[in-house]
Amino acid sequence: MNIEKYSDGIYMVFRIGTGMLFFMLGVQKLFGLWGMPGGSAVFGTLVWFAGAGEFLIGLALIVGVLTRLASFFGIIEMIVAYVMGHAMVGGWNPAVNQGIPALLFLLAFLVTLAYGAGKASLEKVVLGKEFF
């Protein structure tokens, strides 16, 4: 079976799936949904900025607009999240400090940074090319 012919579709599912999961984390923080401890984040706090970033980065990946730029900021956010939210609290071992999701998102953003939006993106459909 020649899987190469499905690579564009597989990457689209990867990009959109990553975006949806990250978007959901932002919605959880901003609006206090799905078991967010303490309810919605207070405007201007670090948690609020993290949620806003997750919301916007996830949305950009879902629709395929400014994917590389969003991925770059996603990498920065996951580094900050891992260091401040996991390593400083529970040490550097991700199996102990519950930082595995942050590292997995970081790796996913490295992939989307390298490959961009792909063929099935709003930028490709509307502009015929990736803007960034």
C-alpha cells in the first residue's frame, strides 16, 4: 500500500487535531469549562494570557492561517508552561511533573512549524500560497 498519496490528508488531520486540542485548552482556561479548577481565568493574569494564546494558536491551526507563526508562539508558550508550570513545581522529569502534554504539544508545534499549513488550509485556498 502506497501511503504517500495520503500524506496531505494525514497531515491535515494532524494539524487540525492539534489545533482543536490546543483550542479546547484555551476555551477551558478562558471560560472555566470542562472542569477548570477555580473557574475561568481572571483577565490579565498569567493563566488568562496562556488561555488566550492557546485559543488563538489553536484557531490558527484549525483553519490553517499563519500556521508557522502560530506554531512558533506555541513552542514558546509550551517552553514557558513546562518550565514554570511543571519543572519548577515537580522537577524536570516529565513523567513525575505531569509535563508530558506540554512536551507533546511542543513537538507537534515543531512539526507544524516545519511543514506549515499544508495544502488543505484557508491560506492556500484563498491566497494560493502560505502568507508566513
